[in-house]
Amino acid sequence: MKGKKKLLLSIVIILVAAAYYYAALPAVNIHSSETWFFMIALVIVIALLYMKKGQIGIRELKQSKMMKSFGVVVLGLGIIYLAGTLLSSPIINAKKYQKLMKVEEGTFTEDIEEQSFDKVPLLDKETAEILGDRKMGSMVDMVSQFDADNIYSQINYQDNPVRVTPLKYASLIKWFTNRSEGIPAYIRINMATQETELVKLDEGIKYTTSEHFNRNIYRHLRFAHPTYIYGELSFEIDEKGVPYWIAPVKKYNIGLFGGETVGKVVLCNAVTGEMKTYDVEDVPQWVDRVYSADLLVQLFDYYGTLKHGFLNSVLSQKDCLETTDGYNYLALEDDVWMYTGVTSVNGDQSNVGFVLSNQRTMETRYYEVEGATEAAAMSSAEGQVQNLKYTATFPLLLNISGEPTYFIALKDDAGLVKKYAMVNVQRYQIVAIGDSVSQCEENYLELLLSNGVKEEEKDTREVLEISGKITKIAQAVLDGTSHYYLMVEGSEEIFDASVVDFIDVVRCEVGQEITMEYKKGEKANTVMSLTFDGAEPANAEASEDEVAE
């Protein structure tokens, strides 16, 4: 009889442990705090099951060798865990923590080139979520069955900044009725153009966060690698648009629980569930997010605050630097870089520089540029439109005409972007506002000139001449000014003549003989003088002088 009770007790213990493991999915790894808590909890459960009401009283419990053994095991595990935590902490290992991230000093104008705004992410995650929900609302065949997940990973896709997120089952019933086919699509949003697409798949996504049993992505990864301690998962697509889950595997470099970085990365095909593990230095180029922004911020804070030891970081705080409250993303060199400002720990309300950190390789660059904090720049931008009560998003740092510049989107109460702002980092009273990005940039450049930050660049392009018959004429209006675009016989180039400078250009006809002086341009050459039969010779520079007078 006693043997049956012991067997039954053992079965109950195994079932309880299995249920906990299936639900909580702890890693079987001595570096995992969950593993230690699981072992301590398991010993306590066994002890409680062993102690039967009415069979073992308080006196017998105190005298029980078995219970004393349980107590010793729990106490021993607790002591080891606490000692491991202390010995792994920055209190004892400040130098090791400070060296976890290698930081190089960079030159702003050399490393960060002026980018075309069709490559700059103009939206934040909140706006992307609004666009994604709108897109789902327009898909009548899907909106009743699926919702957009709130992941919205920032990636580079075919050299464009985009956010991607999978769909998820709208409810438990919708999961049950659709799970055999899987989730049929994901959402892709171009963060520069706001173009939102629902990308339908030939075969549905089977492995996702909204699954409830073995196809749940966390459970699928855990059962494949019981010892891996996973970091924050991200959803990405490769260059062919195939969806993947990117699962970084934590690496602890200091003691039992300290010095967290990333050692391996597991790539899981979201459709088939196939997995492949890479060492962190061998991750494919298309993967953009191995290190989370929060981890990169934490590693830089160790680097900036622990230069002279732990006590200095708490007491005198000499030479201590830390990141500001927030971060954003930039697309550089076909990777996604996390950007955040750097300020003194003493809190002097100004930045001493900023940091760019590669989310795939952890390559980190520090730029010493003194100026306003992001919060101050956001306040300056909001002050320009205070009557509209727009709110500023966390800034991007851009190179505008060689000047470090905060680029900020201004949103209304509905979370939609209505205006844009540019704030000079070093002279944050220079604030430009525009309804469009191009208008905002134009206003900003004018402010740089009028405030003496930049001098107007001289046009050193050579003046060339061409004669021939007109083969094509087209008209367009740019910024309220009419322009005529001409092509002449024997040339494939396009010539731009402004009506403001050359009023007689309206008399031009195809087949007419014409002579022009011009300067080379990227898309169209700028006409400097224009002569043809029936028109007075005109010169663009002379016309500009007359207008100025």
C-alpha cells in the first residue's frame, strides 16, 4: 500500500512539473533565474506533498529527517542563487561590464551622409499601428477573422525603411476555425512613403505568437532548444518577402547571471517552422535585429558610467555619461542602427553627444556633438504649433547641409502626422516647420542662412552652350512657379527654363532653332540664357538681379 502511495505521489509531482514547464517554458540552464526558481519551487512542492495533514504534526515535522533535508536543499539553492547574483553584479565587476561594448568615436559629417528623404523613416511605431489597423479595416474578407499583431519590427527591406508585423487570430474561436490553413498574410509599411500593404502568402503562417499549443512560436523554440535563454523575438522578412522569427540567444559573460549580450541567433521560418542556428557573427546580412534597442542602451550605459568603477558611478560620478530617455532608428549601410542621445549623469539638460549602434553587429559609434536634448528639441517644435496642440515624436538625427539636425514628426490627437519640424542640435532656437518634408527642409535651410550658421554656396558649375532645333517641350509647376522643359536635336539631356527668368519661353515651339547657355544639373540642366528668333536675349542671373531690385 505504501508503495502505491509513493508511486502516486511521484506521478503527481511529475505531472505538476510537466504542466509548469509547458506553461512557463523555463530554460534548462544554470544561467537562467527561472531555472533556479523552478528547482526551489519543485523542492517545496515535493515537501508539501510529502507532508500529509494529520499524519505529520508540528513536533514530528521538526524531527523529520526528510523535511530537514528539504529545508537544507532549499536554503542551499537560495544561498547559491544570491551569491551568484552578487558575484555577477556591476558592484564587483565594474571593469568587465564597462568593456562589454566596444565604442568607437566617429566624425558626424563623414559617417552620416545626407540622405534622400525617401530612405528616412518619417513615422514612429504608434503611427505604423494606426496605418496597419486602417489597412485591416479595409480588408473585408479578413477583418472578421484576424487582427494586426502589435510587433511592427523596424527593418531594412530592399533598401527601404519598413515595419512589418504578422496578423494574429482575432479570438480563440477564430484560431480554432483557421489554424489548419494558418495566418494568410502580414502587413508591410514603408516608413518613408506611408505606403501600407497587406502581403498575402501562398501558404499561411503556422508558427506565431497567437497559437495556443505546440505551434506557439515560444513553445516551438523552447522544445527545439531546451537550454537556450532567448531574448526578445522580432518578426522580419528576407529579401524575397519570406517571413521569419528572429530569436537571439542570450550569452552571459560575467558570472552566473551578469554581462548579458547575444551569442547565437535562431532563425525560424514562420510558415514551415524550420529552424537554423547561427553564431552571432555569421548571421545573414538581411537580418536587421539581433540586439534589441533596450539591450544596446543598457550596454552603453555600462560603458559610460563605469569608467572609474562602481562607487564613482554612484557617488562623485566623475566623467559619467548615460543615454537619454528614448531612442529611434536610422537606416544606414543596409542595416538598422539604433540612435540615442548622450548626456551627463549630473543632468545639465544638454547633450554632450549621441550614439549609433548597429542592431545586427553591435558596432557602436559615439559622436561628440554638444547641443539640446531630444526632449528640449521636441518642446521647441511643439512650441511652434502650440495653437494646434500637436505632439512631437522622438527625433531622428540627420545630416542636413552638414549640420546635425533633429527631424521630428508632429502628430494630431488621432496620432496622424500633420507637420514636420527640423531643429538645429547646437542652436535649438532654430526651428523650421513645414506641411511636407521638402517644405520643412527648404524653410530650415533658409533659417540656417539668415542666422549665419551657413553661408550661401557659390555656384561654380561651368557655363556651357548648345544650339539646335527643339524636339520636345513640356510644362510643369514647381513651388508655384511655371517651368518649361526643353529637349533639342542631337542631345538626350533636358533643359529647365523658368518662366520667371525667361518669359519668352512660352513662345517656343517644336522645330524652332534655339541657342541656350546652361549649367549641368542632376536631373535637368539649368538654363542661364535663352535666344531664338522673335525673342529678346534673356539671362537668368540678370533677371534675378532685377527681381532683387
